[in-house]
Amino acid sequence: MSKRLSTALALTLLGFSPSAHAASFPCDKAEAPDEKAICAHLPLNDRDVEMATRFEILKAVLPMGGQTKLREDQEAWLKERRTCGADVACLTATYDARLKVLRAVLSEFAKQGPQ
């Protein structure tokens, strides 16, 4: 793992409190059905936190063009997630697909070595 990636990972993880099982958005302000379902189901909440963590790491280490694509893909994914409403199975599948992509991008970036 490159030093830059290690540093980004450490800084990102420090930003998340391990004692709080909070989603990447404030659950007390959740209004949309998908957000309420994520806050109500710990496995979805955990996926949301992992997704947000990986997204922030990638945002910190990808070059400018990669950051733009990452943001565009994330916005498209959020729209897709919203279509699930409160359907936990749909949300789980949507998160699993997004996490697979983010894990692959992060893994590929790590293979590139020091930047």
C-alpha cells in the first residue's frame, strides 16, 4: 500500500467514531425512505459507513479527473439507491454493488505503488 494511501486511510478512519453506529448522514434528519431504512437496519448502516469511508479515501488520493468521475458515479449511485425506497433487499444489493466497485478501484490504486 502506498504511503499516500495509508495516510489517507488513517485520516479518514480517524474521522469516524467507532463507538457510534451512525450512517454517513445524520439519522436524526433522515426523511427519505431509503435513509430511514439505512438508519433502522444496522447491516445497511454498516455498509453505508464503509461506502462513505472508501469514497472519502478515494476522493483524497485520486487525481483530479478520477475525482470528477468518482463524484459523478456516486451521484448516479445515490439516485439508484433512492429508487429502492425502504426495500432492505434492494438497498443491500445496491450497496453491495457499489462497494464492489469502490473496493476494486481502491485495490487497483493501491497496486500502483507510491505516487
